[in-house]
Amino acid sequence: MSTPETFGTIIKGDKPVLVDFFATWCGPCKMMPPILEQVNQQLGGQVRIIKIDVDKNQQLASELNISSVPTLAIFKNGEIKWRQPGVQQAGTLVSILKQHINQ
């Protein structure tokens, strides 16, 4: 039986992880799933995309100082490489992620 993945283990890998910090009550957050799907289609297995509900993960949101949703962040090797609040377009996310794929 495998152990469940934790946020800490997911972001420690050398593959970039795009994290969408969201809340179910947040209107702009509802715009992100199709954008994240576009990113996933363009980059496929080169990146990992996860969504974190800040209301269900308040301690993590607090530790990372996530004060507005949506906030998108890119982690690699356990470090935050990029972070931006607000809805981001797929093209922007793809170009930023590409910078971190081959580093």
C-alpha cells in the first residue's frame, strides 16, 4: 500500500509543479480549470498541476501567505519559483513553466 502524497513530497521533485490555490466560493477561481486544462494539453507530462482548496488547507495557505485566490505558484525541488495572484492566461503559464522545465 502506498503512502498518500503530501504537498511537501509533491513539490520536492525536479518536475515543475503548478499549484492553483483556490476557494469554492471564489468566482474568478472558476475560470481557472479550462485554463489549466490548456496548460496540461500543451505541456503534458513535463509538469504537474495540482489544485489546493485554501479553506480545506488553511494551515498550508497560512504558511505560504496565500491571502488572495486564485493564486498560482510554481514549485520545483521544494522551492517556490514563481507566484502570482489572480487569473493567469494559459499562454503566460506555459511560457513561465517552460523556463523551469529544463533548468
